[in-house]
Amino acid sequence: MPRFNVKTGLLGLAVACFLATAASAEDRHVKIINETNATIVHFYGSNAGSKSWEEDVLGQDELKPTESVRINFDDGSGYCLFDFKAVFSDGDVLIRKGIDVCKVGVYRYHTD
């Protein structure tokens, strides 16, 4: 009958925990770039499983044309898919659904 080796068992458990943590610890930082002619006055990013928009990421700040901001979308949910909502100074509102923040490092708002 095989004997259980505590050292080997603990090492295997540690490796399994490390791999699980590495998979859930993907980089969720996205650089948002405003390439439009209007200022982004509010920006929201909510995981695709959320029923409502989270808080305004910009707070009191604004994102003027040509400016950018780097946002960490890691909300602890483990989600990679997020919906973005940008509200512009000219009244336009752009909503984009299903942005994979684990794969997309840069997201641009631009005029057509």
C-alpha cells in the first residue's frame, strides 16, 4: 500500500494553489484614451454580471481630448468581461459591452 508523503503532498497543494491564484490574478488594467473632440465627464466600468453601473471612475476629474487614464478593473469578482459607459461634455453617451479587460490593454474612444 502506497504511503502518503507529507512533504510531497504539501508541495503539490502549494503548486495547485499557486496555479489557481495565477489564473485569477490576470492583469485587468486598461488605458482609456480619449481621441474625440469632446471631454469625457463621467466614465463607468461594471463587470458584465452586474445589474447596475458602478461608481464614476473619474470622480471629479475629466478626460479631455488627447488625454488618457489607466484604470484597474479588478473588482474582486474574477470577471474579465466589463461594460463601459462614457458620458461626454456634448451630451453623447457611449456604451460598449463585453470588453475583455484581461486581454485589452488599451481602449480608445475616437470620432468616426
